[in-house]
Amino acid sequence: MEPIKFMVVSGFLGAGKTTTMIALAEHMNATYGETAIIANDLGANLVDTSLTQTSGCTVTEIASGCICYQMDNVVDQLRRLRDKDRAVFVMSDIPGCGVGALDHVYHTLAREHADEFQLAPFTVITDPERLRMIMPEKADINLPEELVYLLQLQLEEADLVVLNKCDLLTDEEQARYVEFLKTAVPDIPVLCISAREKTGIAELADFITTRGSALKNFSVRDNHEFEQAEAKLTWYNRRMYFKAADDGKMDMNAVVEDLIEEIRMGLIERKRNVPHLKTFATSGNGDFNKASLIGVDYDIEYEQQFLRDHKNMRMIINARAVCESRPLARLVDDAVDEVCERYGLDCQVFFTECFGMADEGR
């Protein structure tokens, strides 16, 4: 049996890893062969899984822990996708800070399963706003210096760096970012794409399907700076159901927007930030709202909004915040209560978890 290709997609929170994987999978399903996605995170109830399912792509989930420490599960999922879904190419993201999978995942697969899996280039997604943190102008986007260090580590780990969101740049700006990357990581190829506009996706697909990983030696084991950086982040996940108390239809897009704005204001009041907050809300019949916030100083970005009014919606919130876990949990509770009172909603909570990186597994 021919080995299938496997690729890890790393990158900073909010750089567009999921959108890139979906755009790649849609293109490669039509041009290369069955392509599947593994959604991975430390918590459960993932926005990324729900969003990927709306694309029609084959998706499975490895939750409640990074794939770096679930290698038996990774191998089982890869075999299932190969045997059951006939996948010839599988890609997985990694959660949070996105550093260390080259060592833990790639080298383990190369050492123990080389006959089953070919390793595509270890790919790191970045975007202009995050990249500015380490460029000469040192943009201040209200994140701790420790997280800036993580971005530098990610670039060093890569076989391939992908500059996403190039639709937001002029040709001159794009050239400046590419030139910086070629200086910062001179031996690593750089490709430019817009996952949202699907530009550059064909070139990216060609690169990852015709090349392999260099399997360079890179590790963050016993790296105290890395551990300090990870400790800055808190995970928050919630699954809930909103219903209009009077059973009437309403603009659920406004509810989603106001809920995110209430969370934003709670973080600002506490002088905290959220490198990535994602929500996915659906009312059935294929109608959904997918929203994203990449920092308290940024506008909300929408993958899609509801096309019509609804009486109810199911909603998932995933937040990766620079905020202690208890204050974060309280401010989200306050935001939900405020929105329910404002719009006359009843809310039923099915699942909530909130933990710091140092508390992984609790």
C-alpha cells in the first residue's frame, strides 16, 4: 500500500490556519485526491471542527490535548482516514502556541512509521499583523513579549512559511514582508496566499504535494522561555443554546456581535487580551455565523453571517486569552447574562471549560 502524505500546519493564533486548511482541502480534493483534516486542540467542543464540516471536507477531531502527546491516537486516526475515507493526504493543525510538533510528531512518525506515512513540509502560517511584532518597527499589539518569542520559534521550526491574508496588502507591502521573512529565516521558502480569497492556494498545494520535510533537528524540550510563554495563555471553551423567550424570530447576528463586544470590553477593563476568540453559531438548515477576534484592538472578522432571522441558535465559543482563568470565566458569564437580558433570551449551557496552559488536562 502506498504511504499517504501527512502535514502539520502550525502558526500563531489568528493567522488563519483553519481557513488555509479548508481552502487547501477543497482545492486538493478536486486536483490531487481525497484530502482530510484533523482538528486538534487542548479543549473540547471545537469551532474549527464545526466550521470545517460546513465545507464538505472530510474532518476528524483529536481534542483534549495536543497531538504531540497523543501519537497513538494520531496514528490510529491517520490509518482510519486512509482505510475508511480513502484519504491520500491528511493535514492537522496544532493548538495554542504551535511549537514542538516537528520534534514530537514528525520525528516519531519518521522513526516508527516511515513505511506508512510520508511527511509533507512542516508548514507555518503567519499573517501581516502578527509578523509586525518581530519586524523592525516592532508593532505593539498589546501582547506580552513572551508571545513574541513564540512567533520567532515558529518561523525557525518551519520547512515552509506561508504569509496569509495577502489580500489585505499592496504589492509593495507584500514585497516588504517577504523580504523580511527571507532575512529572518533565510533558508526557508516563503509562499504568499489569501486563504479567504483562495489566491496562491494552487501554488501552495503543488509545493506540499511534491516536496517532503527536511526533518531538521528542532526541539523546545527543557526550554524555559518557551514554558514561560505558554504559561501566559488560558483556554476557554463553551457550548450553549440561546432561545428567544417570546418564541419570536430575531437578528442573531446582532446577538453574536454584542456578545463578542461584551467579552472584548471585559478584557479591556481588566487590561487583558485575547490573541484569538472564535465563535460558531448555527440554527440549522445550513445557516450559520462564524466570527473571529484576533485581539481587543481589532474589528470582528466574519467568515459568514446568518442569512435570516431565527428563534434560536446553538453556539460554541473558543477563546485563547492572555488572562487568568477565573477572571476570564467570570467575564464571559457576565457577557452572556448581559446579552440575554438585552435581547430577551434564555440560555442553556451544555459545556464549559477554562484552564491555563500549565493546567492542561484538568
